[in-house]
Amino acid sequence: MRSVTPALPACCHALRHDWLLPLPLPAVRLASCNFTPERLQDDDPVHLGLTLPDALQTAAAKRRCEYLAGRVCAAAALQQLGGGWQYPPRGSDRAPRWPHGYSGSLTHSHGWAVAVVAHGHHWRSLGVDAERQIAPERAARLARQILVEEEIAHFNRQDPGAAAEYLTLCFSLKESLFKALYPLVGRHFTFSAAAVHLHAAPGQASLELRESLHRDWPRGRSLAGQFARRGEHRLSLIAIAAD
Ligand SMILES: CC(C)(COP(=O)(O)OP(=O)(O)OC[C@H]1O[C@@H](n2cnc3c(N)ncnc32)[C@H](O)[C@@H]1OP(=O)(O)O)[C@@H](O)C(=O)NCCC(=O)NCCS
């Protein structure tokens, strides 16, 4: 663990710590940065003190750079919480292993990385996801893979642009849900496991489980979510409070 912030390589643009979502969550820290894979140098991870997983050593620059940018954001958020500058390693299930006493999540999409981190005694688990706005034609193709019946009914009532926006939000919120719940239920689950309800209040949603995932996460249990438009991206967050 480093006590000071290392110099960032040219592929990572300036770190930001502003809260990008509509509802501030006490004691959650967010870090984000844009990144440019074309500027990645092979020795950037070494200079950062970051070990790439074996499987990524020979990966394309885009994949190495998004991994690096996600870890830089995670380290920056951990540092803001007093955890020092440290990179959560990747587990064999590909989920990040957060330091003992912390929960977190990270995402990267088309040159943008975001991480959220909290103390585990405040927030038991977090899930964050960024998705680029999905085009209407692609949204129509994806709808049946991502949406449950009542969501499809809502999708079909919208004009193509609004339907694509809705699908992108459902997709992102469900990916955030997966990242938040996977560490707690210990298994994979698919998009049919939850239904998204968008609230009248801007940027707020709830997700209702449509399948029992665990005895503590039965069918019918609801989780709060939030989302925001950030340029070409839609960003969502699910935060599960500690008991
Ligand atoms: C794992 C998954 C959620 C990643 O989402 P994505 O949109 O493809 O990619 P993102 O950039 O947003 O997130 C990638 C990061 O998620 C994290 N991640 C991967 N597996 C994870 C898991 N099981 N639990 C929590 N976080 C995980 C990693 O940090 C990864 O980045 P890294 O490989 O650079 O470390 C996605 O690939 C997936 O498997 N989805 C299917 C499951 C699902 O969403 N079901 C819907 C349930 S309603």
C-alpha cells in the first residue's frame, strides 16, 4: 500500500471526486476518470505499482487500460476513506477483492472509469455500472434478453428513442444490482431475476427481485437504485446498507 498518490500515466486523465448521482450517500466515496487506451505504455502498471492479472498481461491495450483506470479510481476512492492508495486485486471469479472492512464496486465503459467505495460497517455492498446509450435498433434486439414481461410492456409503449433510453437504464441498473448482490448471494443470476421500477423522482428507481437468490434475498425483496446521465453514459448505483 502506498501512502501518497502516484503520478498518473498519460492514458489516465485527471481524477475527479465529485458525486455524479442524484442522491448523496453518506460515507460513500466516488472517484472517476477518463482514459485513452492509445496512450497506454507497457510499463504504466509498473510505475503505478499495479500488478495486472496473468490473464490480462497480453490483453489488448483497451482491456489493460480499462483495468488500470478502474483500479486507479478504486485506489483513489479508498484513499479518500483513509485506506491508503491500494488496488483491490481481481478474484478467481473476476470480482474485485476489496480490503478487509471495505465494500466497493467499479465500472469502465468507452474511455470512462468509475469506482465507489465505503466502509463495510456503513454499506454492506455496492454496485456501480456505466453504459453508453444504446441505439434504438440495438435496444429492440436486446429487449427480450434484458427485460421481464412488465418491462417489455413499458418498453413497447415508448417511442423508439425513449424505449432505448429505458432499456439502457434497466440494463445498467441490473448490472449494478448484480455487482452489489453477487458478493452476498455467492452465485450468478440473470436479467430475469429483477424488475426495474423507475420513480417519478428524477434518477431514482427500485428493483424488485423476481427470483429467490438466497434466504436473505427472497423473491419480492426490493432494493433502491439511482442513476444519472453523464454525457454519452448512463451511470447507476445500488447501495446496500449495513444492518
Ligand atoms: C460482471 C458484469 C456485471 C460486468 O459488467 P460489464 O458492464 O460487462 O462491465 P463493467 O465495466 O461495468 O464492470 C466490469 C467490472 O465489474 C467487476 N466485476 C466482475 N465480476 C464481478 C462480480 N461477479 N461481482 C462484482 N463485480 C464484478 C470487475 O471489477 C470488472 O472490472 P475489471 O475486470 O476491470 O476488474 C457483466 O459482465 C455480467 O456478467 N453480467 C451478467 C450478469 C448480470 O448482470 N445479471 C443481471 C442480474 S439482474
